[in-house]
Amino acid sequence: MSLASSARRTVRPGLRGGRVGLLGGVVLAAAVSIAGPEPARAIGMTPFGPGGAGGTTHAQSLEIGPGGVVFELDAFLHVGGTATQLSQAGATVSGLGFQFAATLSADATDLTLSYSFSNDTAATIDNVSFVSFLDAEIDEPLNTFFNEFATIRGTLAAGQNFEIDEPGFAFGNIFANAAANALDGTNALPPGSPDDVAMALQFSIGTLGVGETAIVEVMISEDGDSLGSFAIDHEDGDPASTTRISYSGAVRLSSPPDPVPAIPEPGAALSFGLGLCVLARALRRPRRTRSS
Ligand SMILES: [Ca+2]
Ligand SMILES: [Ca+2]
Ligand SMILES: [Ca+2]
Ligand SMILES: [Ca+2]
């Protein structure tokens, strides 16, 4: 199957490298903070697309804290060297039964994405690996999407890898590496080298026995919580931007297969409002195409 790439941001705004947008954003943010209280912190979302596809590029709204907006959320399952992009997949991926669920914590600060792959065949399936890809922006209307950086904390688990890079519209190789199951284990956008942050996490699952299920859980948090022993924190270089997006995950095997909880349905009014936001952002944003 061909790996779809999103059409987006054909041209960056002319503010790149300049100071006008950043200073304007600082002034505007200062005015906002004088005028009113701190904005509420929480994660809000509309229902995810096929395969758990999320972000404005998939016509789904996922907002993180006061300033975070997901542009693209997707994942890849790799089986025996063959990649499947989950936003393009059905209920079966490389012969494995596939289910996706999204669960918000009670205080709406942590979103857990659950990807479940069950071997319902009569033979073991070898060389299974999973890669999650997340491209979010922080306070883009105030200070652009390319003034951002990321840091890592903790220790990678056995079989885990990561990458932080520009998402492939300018110079980064993270999306191609996610599609190739070959994250490079480097942070190309540390503090002091800001750009358009995208993050990826890779989990080696190995062999899935007959009747066995692998459950990959990915957490997106706006208050620093994480799953497993390793996390990436995505932040904005503008001191007025207080949003921090934490991204982490873990994999476990279960036999017999785990039931997957149903996807929670946001209220109709919330969905409608967020849907309008998605539409408005989609209309505002210039499009460009990721080079393959
Ligand atoms: Ca939390
Ligand atoms: Ca920003
Ligand atoms: Ca890279
Ligand atoms: Ca980004």
C-alpha cells in the first residue's frame, strides 16, 4: 500500500526568521493576560477518524491545554518489513485484528490512545513493530508553528525508540523514518534550535503468538503525566505560551485478547463547536505538500 502524505502548508508565512510575528504575539498575549484570567487547561476532542487518525489534517479536532492544536496524528504498523499507515487501514492490518480507542482521564488532562492488534490466525506472526506519529502546534495564531522545541526525559524501554524533528515539509526526516520503522533516536529541535516540532515513538512488539494481542498505549498529556519510562515534552519558545504537550507510551501483550473500551463520545454541542474550529482552521491554513 502506498503511504499517504498530507497536503499542508505549501508555503510558510513570511515571518520565518523575522521578529514581527513573534513580537506581535507577545504583545497580544500580554494584552490577553491583563484582560482576563488564565485560560482553562484541558484536552478537548471530536471523534477520531479511521485507524485513530487525528488532527486538522484528518478533519478531527484535538486541542491540548490552552494553546495546543494537533495538526496530524497517525500511526504505522510494521509486520515483516511491510508498513501499514493506520489512517489508511481497515479492521485488519497485515492479518491482525485491529481496534482503536481513545480515553480521557476524569480531569481531561491526559488522553490515552489504545491500539490493539490481535493474532486471530492459526500461525505466529513475527517481526511486529508499531510507530506513533504526532505533529502538534502551540499558539500558532500568536507566534507561528515553527518557534517550538522539545526535550526528552527518562529512559527508553527495551525495544523502544523515538524521534523529534521537523515533520517533513521543510527538512525533517521523521515522517519518512516513521513509515520505514527506522526512527533515528535524535532530537533535531532541542531548546535553542526551534522549528515545527513533530514527535514519534517506536515500539518493537516482536512475535505475536496465536490468540495473542498486543496493546500499544500512547499518552498525550497537558500536565506532564506519562506512560512508561520515557517521555517527550513539546513546548513553545514564546514565554507567553504556557502549553506543554507530553507524549509517551508503552506496549504490553495479553492472551487471550483484551477487550477494548468504547470510544467516548463528546457531547453534541462540544462536537459541533470543535467541528467549527476545525473548519475555521482548515480554511485559514495555507496548504503545502510533504516531499516524499
Ligand atoms: Ca494528568
Ligand atoms: Ca508556536
Ligand atoms: Ca531526524
Ligand atoms: Ca508541529
